[in-house]
Amino acid sequence: MARSQTASRWTLLLSLVVLIACIVVPGLAVKHENFKTCEQSGFCKRNRALADNASAQGASWSSPYELDPATIHFKDGQLTGMLIKTTATNEKIRLPLTVSFLESGAARVLVDEEKRMKGDIEVRHGSKVNKKRYDEAEKWVVVGGLEISKSATLNAQTKTGFTNILYGPNDNFQAIIRHAPFEVDFQRDGETHVQVNHQGLLNMEHWRPKVEGQEGESEEDESTWWEETFGGNTDSKPRGPESVGLDVTFPGYTHVFGIPEHADSLSLRETRGGDGNHENPYRMYNSDVFEYELNSPMTLYGSIPFMQAHRKGSTVGVFWLNAAETWVDIVKKAGSSNPLSMSAHSKKDTQTHWFSEAGRIDLFVFLGPTPQDISKTYGQLTGYTQLPQHFAIAYHQCRWNYVTDEDVKEVDAKFDKYQIPYDVIWLDLEYTDDRKYFTWDPLTFPNPKGMQEKLDESERKLVVLIDPHIKNKDNFYVSQELTSKGLAVLNKDGEIYDGWCWPGSSNWVDCFNPAALPWWNSLHKYDKFKGSMPNLFIWNDMNEPSVFNGPETTMPKDNMHYGDWEHRDVHNVNGITLVNATYQAMLERKKGEVRRPFILTRSYYAGAQRMSAMWTGDNQATWDHLAISLPMVLNNGIAGFPFAGADVGGFFHNPDKELLSRWYQAGIWYPFFRAHAHIDTRRREPYLISEPHRTIISQAIRLRYQLLPAWYTAFHEASVNGTPIVYPQYYLFPDDEQGFTIDDQLYLGKTGLLAKPVVKENTFTTDIYIADDEKYYDYFDFTVYQGAGQRHTVPAPEDKVPLLMQGGHIIPRRDRPRRSSALMKWDPYTFVITLNKDGEADGSIYVDDGETFEYERGAYIHRQFHFRDSTLTSENLGIKGAKTAEYLKTMAGVTVERVIVVDPPTEWKDKSSVTVIEDGAKAGSTASLEYYEQQDGKAAYAVVKSPNVSIGKTWRIEF
Ligand code: NOJ
């Protein structure tokens, strides 16, 4: 009795401890058991085993792949030939190889398998699956840049056993193709930068028949060739093993970036274990990872298999175009190149090893030499960032859920009452009738039109959630149409696949099917999606796809899509096929109403940047999650999809006021700036937060609004050059080795604005790293910081966003606070000029209607500003189009109301006016100038009031 009493007391105590631990520790942990490690993934394990075997054999390892010299053919910038793989049993497998040299300077290495191409294989279980290796990823991803170079030539001075091709600008690139064992080295200016199959890990798992009763007789591990079970689900693998693998070495490169999406540092880590390294490769298999963990190579919602390798003075890159599950191992080894380097930073070779479960080897190689070159060339292939509607770059207010249409109107009114600007309010899942998309809950949203009309009074927008799973219900017309038209994803037996998601039993629209597009399109029309208005836009969530009862929370790999492709083949592009369908649908919801769609997607792949914005999914209200959001957003920019953000405030849990305020101060630097919160969290709209935090948050949002002209200009730059929108340190200072790993500070476009958000609790100063010897000025009080290669301590009290301006820039902004960004459309501009060491500065602005595609017909303003020899000039960068004159007319009254010059020459003390000369005018007018003396480490500044020059015109201001 006594014993049992003690025991129960212990149990009670233990339960209390557990309970307290649960309360105290806010962070949740991912359920590791739901997601495969490499060891648990058959093809990952096999490819790693190959790498281990090669490394164990060292110099005696030789890749069993040879390029048959008799088959080599080079014509018009393209080399073709037959790669022969010799198996352990001396079988010869024929693998057609194409190496294309592109006009853009990129090269493309493509390897397929002859037998599968010809359909000369047998599939098991009577499956109807396509016998080819998936060759349609390009269709969803690549939009240009494939023109073959006419000037690529065979290099006559080639050793026997090699075929060398000269290509690229001025023929300064060379591909050195070794026949046996097969290897391609890519050189720029005679130096090797990228080596393909240098480690000999090329692997094409060729088709072979399953011989019943003979399992285990070969030397290879066949245990996962024909079937694979994980978490209670068995994958039937009708085509047997078919993975592809390849190593890519970057000699002399210590840093690699890219391959989102991972919650990890910007500079990617090694993945073969050891101190500070990962144990698993970086995985790319778009998944709904509940309560994801940080500093991890685990997969997340999106994938872009594009990597940049960087070292002082050179950036190169590769893009692995494969839509199947993919893993990347990274190992850094003491470099073979440059052994005598005197650099303090020892050079290493970064060896990467890529493998995918299915598909072809399709590798693009970019030789730079600058990060900008890589962004441009990669963007030519996969498309540039869509220039979004202007509202989309302002502040978005979301939560799961605003519960009624009256609730939405109240939130809207409260923002106005507290004078906090916002542009978009969002409706999550619960606005629907019983989780049936394209409907409204009749009880809670009886008047959606009235709600949208109210928002429209201040030109605000509504975004609603539309997911790809359709509630499986007989009397739901969307479900009926989906099934009767044969547009749903099928299971391996050819029946409509049924899985579990928000609505319960659901079917999935198969957007690979061309017939799904007009149908999806029809659902978005005003007469079908009743109650929706022109100021409604779309959020595509759960499009990995997330399936609650599916293996690894997604679809079985042997599900079937249009074209008889298995889900295995297409998984990673699945998300963007939905976004593509929604994009087409939103382009023209009513005849003649053509506008830029705005779509937020959770799942993505290369190319998503053409159609959507992304966010980093279900993060948590912790300081660590706030901190990791910066490298995650930066990394997306490096990978060509910069319209990125994280849920401000954290999705799970309740942030305290300090964390929430700091998150807003960081969130204003996300290209996609949205607050969002889980249904179980407390309300946290900025106006609900008590002072002083309400003001702190409002000021942060206002700072975003003030700088919207600079943001829109940065978006425009991304839309034509593929650049990030917020830049990491190495991207702007590619020669400064100290900056390569810095991923907690960022630059807004080319404006010279350098922000370093505070991401630690109780922290009231921050150290900002400055790479060059220009002066940097505090944005708010012009305190000067100078000293290259050093960290400078900047005060960061709770109400301050640490923000510097580099000398040498002209920053456009709009200083009049308004309720929404649309209401700022006709407001005048302020320019802030920070002079560089030579007393000069440059800047630019891009402006258009922020809504339509009329800019394609010249309806835009693009100006370049220079400050030289005491004169500020505005020059046209635009090209005249049919709509230019008309647009300029509408903008004629939009002027510059103020010019602030930071750190002007001291002679200006005695000036009281400047001369303003608009183009065409014979005589100038004058505007007043006021000079403010420097004090306590703060730079002097001068203000020109009301020069009133038109933003769209050519003019100069003489100081
Ligand atoms: C998952 C998304 O990540 C989250 O943002 C959203 O609130 C829920 N789905 C509910 O729709």
C-alpha cells in the first residue's frame, strides 16, 4: 500500500515535471519518424554507398562510364554521343548523351537511357506507367535561354581521348570532355571551375527485369529495388530501380549557396558528419513538415536544385533539372588547386553529389564569373521574378482565421483608427462552406461582396485560400466536375486517388492535365466563384501536395498523373503546376480585365518566381525562428525566387511583445511581408499590442511604406535581371572573404541600404559588418560609421531598426503616411543622397501603374539619377512604347518634393538656394536649400525644399 502510494506520488511529480517542461519550452519538435533519413531511402542509401565505395578505393576507383569515341558527333553547338556503362556482369548499357552549348554561356549535359527511351522495357504489376524516364520537367520549368551557340567550336588542340569544345563569350569557356572514364571539366580563361564526374559517382540505374526467386544473388543491395515500405505504406515501383546520380566538384571553392528550401545557414554545410556538419544530405522532396526544425538539411515545402559556388573573384553554378526526390551531399576537402596561396582563408574544393530517384540527368553549368552573371543566365532559363502588383509588396495582414465578414471589416477599421498602413487582408481555410473551396460559409460570410467593397474604399485587397484538394462530396459541384471530367490524380490502379486533408476525404486536381487548366480557369470566373470581386487574389497552400494520411504526408509515389507519369517522376514540380493553373485563371477573370495575378504558394520549384510569391511555411514564435528567416529568405533570392517571406510573429505559439516588435522590424525586409498566425494563437494585430510596442510596430510598417519606391525598383531589377531583391553580403562584395558567411544582414536592392535586424532577445545594440571604406550613415540620424572589414556597434534600442546607408547612393522614398500603398500613387517623392568619397552618388527609380501589363507597352518611368560636380541629374532609362506618352501625362503632376543630401561639402553652409532646370526650359527656377551642421559623430546634411521637378521628366538641380 505504502509502496503504491509513493509510486503514485512519483507519478504525479513526474507528470508535473513533464507538464512544466511543456509550458516552459515553447519550441515544438518535428516528428522525425515521419520523414525519411538517407538511410531509410533506398536510392539515397545506394548512391551514398557508391560514393563510400569510390572513396574507400581511392585512386584505384574508376567510373564504369565511357563515351564511345566512334559515336561522338559535334554540330551546331551540340555534342552527341553514346555513353556506355559497363556493369559488374559486363553488360553494356547504352546511355545517349547530349552536351549543348548555349548562346547564354550556359552548358547543358543531358543523359538518358536508350532502352527506356524506346519503351523497350517491361513494367510490373500490369501498370500503365510511362516507360520513359520523365522528360517533361523542362516543360514546366524552362522558358527560354535554350538557343544553341553558333560560335561554339571544337578545339583543334585536343589530346587523344578527349573532345574539347570552346564556347561562351569570346570563346573563353571550354568544356574538356574525357572519354574514358567519362568526365567533363568546365574551364573559364583556362582555369577549371566545375568538374562533372570527377569523383566518378555518375550513376544511371539502368532498367533490368525482376527475376523472381533470385533476389539477393547479385553483389548489389537489391532490398529496395522492387518495393519500398516506409511508415506503413508500400511503394510498388513498377519500373524497378531507376535513380540517377552525379558528382559536381568546384575546385578552390569553399562556399556553396542555394538549393532551397532548408532551415539552415546561407553558406551550406558539409553533410557527411563531423563537427558542425550534417549527417544527412540536403534533401529536396517538397513536404508539409509539421513543426520543422532549424539548422537542418531536412526537406521543406519547396525545392530549387540550383547552386552557386563562390570564392573571391569568381562565382559559378549548376542547376539540376529533375522533378523527382533529390538529395545533395556536400563535402569540402583541402584544395588541390592553388596550394601556395598566401590567403589567410585556406582554399578548399567543394565536392557535391546529387542524386534523384527517377528521371534523366539534366545538368546546366554556369561559369559566371559574377553572382549577377549567374542570376541573369539562370533567369533566362527559368524566368525572372514576376513584376508584382504594387499592393503585393506592401504589408499583408493574415491569420487563421478572420472569422466573419464583420470581423474583417472591423480589423480594417482598426488599422485606420490606429493609423497603421496595410494593403491586404487574408482569409484562411475557414471562410469556406465546410472547407469546399470556391464557396463562402453562409453563416459567417453572408456578405462577401460588401466586405470586399469596404476594403476597396481604401483600395485594399483580399486574399483567399484555395487548396488543390477538393472535398469528396457528391453534391459539391467542384467535386462532381473534377471527377466527371476525369481531371483528378489517380492511384496506382487507375482509380481516383482518395486521401485525407482539411476537408476530410479529398481528391486532387491533376494540373499536369492540359484539360485541367480551362476547368480551373472557369472556377475562378466571377459567375462561378460567386461573391468574389476584382480585389480578390489567391493563396495556394498545401500544394506539395500535403496529404495527411499519405506517406511522408504526401501522395504515394506510385500515384498516376496525366501522361501516365508516376507521382515519383513529377513530385517536386507538382506544386507549380497548380500555381500555373491559378496564374492562368487569374490573368483574365473577365474578358478585358487583364491584370497581374498575385498568388502565394507554399510549394515551389525553379520557375515559380514567374508566377508567385512564397513564404517559409509553419514557423514558430521563437527567436531562433526569427533568426533563421533571414538566411532562408536570402537563400531563396540566390536561387532566383526572391519574392519570399516568413510568417511575421511566428505561426505557432504566441510571441511576447518584444519578439513581435523585433519580428516586424525584421519582416519589413522580407520581399513578401505578411503577418500570420495559427488558429490557436491569441489575436496579435498590431493595433492590439499595448504601447510602446504598438508604436514600434507601426513605425516599422511605415518605414516599409516610406521605402516602397526603392522596393518596387528592386523588384523591377529582379524582374529583368534575375537578381535577388534583398542581397546577402557576398553578392554585393564578392571579393571580401570575410563577408561570405554573413547571413544576418542584408541590402535592399542596389540602394546601399544595409539592414541588420535584431534577432536576439534583450539585445539593444547590434554589430554591423562593413566591407568597404565608404562612409555608412545611420538612416535616421546620419551617425557616421566607417572602417572596412570591421564590425561596427550600432545602437538598437527596442524602437530602432538598425539601418545604414552606404555613401554613394540616391534613395527614392515617399514620406507621406497613408492608409494603403495605392493611396500613395500620386504622392511626391523625397530623395536621400549619400555622397561617396568622391562626392558622387547614383540611384534609380522604376514606376508604373502597379497593376496591369501596360508597362510592356512603355507605360512606365525608369530614371537614372547621378550626382556629379554638384549637380543632380535625372536621365531616362526607359524605352519609348505605344503607351509611354499617355502614361507620362498621367504622372506629370507627380513631383520631387524634397532632396536631402547627407554629408554635403561644407561650402554649402553659405548657400541658400539651388537652381532647378527642367528639360526644355530655357531658364531655371530656384528652390531653397537649408544646411544643418554636423554634430556628435552625425554627418551634416542639406535639404532642398520643393524643387517640384516631375518624376517622369529629364531635369537637373545645380547646387
Ligand atoms: C498550412 C499553412 O502553412 C498555414 O499557413 C495555414 O494557416 C494552414 N495551412 C491552414 O490553412
